[in-house]
Amino acid sequence: MSLVPTLDAVVHTLGHAAAQRMRRSFSVAARLQHRLRIGIDIRPFYEPLTGVGWYLYFLLHELAKHEDVDLLLLGDARVTDQGPHLHADVPSNAELLVFDLRGQPLSRASRPLTAAAYVAWMELAGCDVVFGANYFLPRLHAAIARRRVVTVHDLTFKRFPELLQKETLENLHREMQREIATADAIVCVSESTRRDLLHFYQADPARVFAIHSGLVTHPAGAPVDGLPSRYVLFVSTIEPRKNLGTLLDAFEMLRASGTYDGSLVVVGKIGWKSQDIVHRLRRPGIVHLDYLDAARLATVYRRAEVFVMPSIYEGFGFPLLEAMAHGVPTIAARSSSLPEIGGDATLYFDPMNAAELAAQLRTLLADRALRETMVTRGRERAAQFRWDRAADETLEVLKRVAGSE
């Protein structure tokens, strides 16, 4: 199969990029203007958005509001009739770098050709700094990153390696050591994650920054079938580090003692290594809902009596913030970043002590005045976590790195 159409598209794109590079060089030399050019790895957008994807989405759209930066979106080298497909919209003023080969015949040689040409294109694009929102940069992007900043969300693979799948664990160990050594700055989503990173890696504390993520809530109102009238709520993918078993134990204690006649609603997909949990979700008083879209999840939050986040380890803890923002009193494990995020708006318990969690639930469910106090504190606490602030602080780090010698 002929390579000519692919080669023509590549040559045309590189020629245009070279001309733009010359114009930018002239402008800088003439001191007409120099806008900070930020290359951003958008790999998380190639699959349905989860935690890291939403982090990048909101950060990117806030960065796009700054008039003194150019955003260059770096993803897969090419898009064909088979994909990849973006699962998120990108800002209209951002430039997406991708060879568009849709409608063209492809050969075996087209992939290595476009990969090599993509490195040249990214080099011509002239990124002052490259930002990776998902722990480390892919090798193609790393090849042109003279200066680089990455975000580390948690160090679960170091704290609790037994809670991760083997393939994930091996990849993180291999790639993170390289990234920590080469990154000019590292953003951590909490002080807890920053402490863990400095504990496990020999990184200069002056180049590791804790920047809290923001929060976006959605209005409730979308109907949810099977929702009980009264319930305690858990929201997360079900996997070992989320520690749902402790909450199930505490809930069964409440039912056995007759102190709570409501239900436990569990929202989340069944993850890996959770077979022992699945059968417990079928017991009386427990309602398991699979993944819910934002509007239906907001409805489930708003109607809950109490929200519980029993995680053994969290780098940040979005569900805790979301519950507070929706006016739900909260209880969380006294672990990792959760006390940092919840502050005085949350009650805490030892994540390995179901009896202590049951006692906190009894207290909060029985004391209306305390619930009202926790709701007020929770709304105030959640309002402090803003994406515009997160973007401003991240941009300051990017500017510092780009301007360093």
C-alpha cells in the first residue's frame, strides 16, 4: 500500500510548523512578543474520564483563560479512521498537534513514519515547558521536553504495593524513578502526597509543590431507580485500598444493634481483587448502584444522610469534597490526605477499626444539631477548593520552570 498520501500530509504539516517557528523566532528577536508555550500531554483524554482525566480537563480549561500562554496539546502522533478518539472537548484556543490521516490508506510503515515526524513537529512547536498530568511523560513527549513538570496524585504503589495490580506496579516503579530524576518540578495534589514523595524519593523539596485540586459540582434532579428513602453513602470504584469491607462491617453492627433502620448505598464499579466483597453487597439493607453519570450521582449525594470514605490511602479524595459540597455530613478514615481535605468539617476513625466507625455513625445519625453543624462546615470547606486557584498556582510553577536557566 502506498505511503504517498501519508507522506504528503506529514511533509505539509512539518513545512507549516517550520514556517511558524521562523515567525516566532523573528517576533522574539524583535521583542514583539513572547507568550509562554506550554506543551500538555492529553493522553488521559483518550479514554472515558476518571480522576486524572477530570483533573486535566478542569485544569486545562482554566489555563486556557490566561491570555499570556499558548497551549499545545500533545497526544498520539496520528488519528486514523480507527481512532484514537478524544473523550473530552478541548479549549478552542488550544492547538492540537496530531497528524490527521482519516480517510487515507495506511501501511505498516506509516506508524513509525508518523512517530518520527511527530518528534520533529513537537520540536518545531517550540514548547517552553511540557506538562504531564499523569505521573510521567510518554517517551515521544519526553524526547523534546527541555523542561518538564509532572503531577503525582498518590504514592499508593509505594505505601501499599499489595493493593495494586502487578502490571501497574511494575510500570510505576520503572517510570517514576526516571521521571522524578528528570522532572524540573513536580506538582502533588496534597501535602500528604508531597510528604510521601519526599520520603520515598531523593527529590529536592524546593522543586516539589503541593497544589490542591478544585471542585465542580453538578445540580441534582436526575432520577435514580432503586434509591431508598434513608441511607448512608459510599462512592468509589470497589478495590482493596477503598476499604469498603470496614464500612460493611460497621453497617452490619448498626443493623444488629437496631440503631439504624436505613440502608447502605454503594455507588461504584467492581474493581480488581474484590470478589470477597461482591456477595456482601447482596445482603439485606445494602443497595449497589454501578457507575452513575454526574447528574444522577448528584441526586444520590443530596439525598444521603451521611457519607463515609473509609479508604486506607487517598492522594486527594474527591468524593469527600463532593459530599460536603452537596450538603452531606461526612465521616472519613484518619489516613493519608483525608484529614487534610476534610479539615474540621469531617469526623474521623481508624480505617482498620469498624467499631470506631460504627460509633461515629451512631453519633452523627442521632445528633441533628451536629449534622447541621457538619453540613455548614462542609459547604464552607468545599468552597475553598477552586480550579481557577489550582490553575493559577500550577501556571506559576510552569513559568518558574520555563524561566529557569
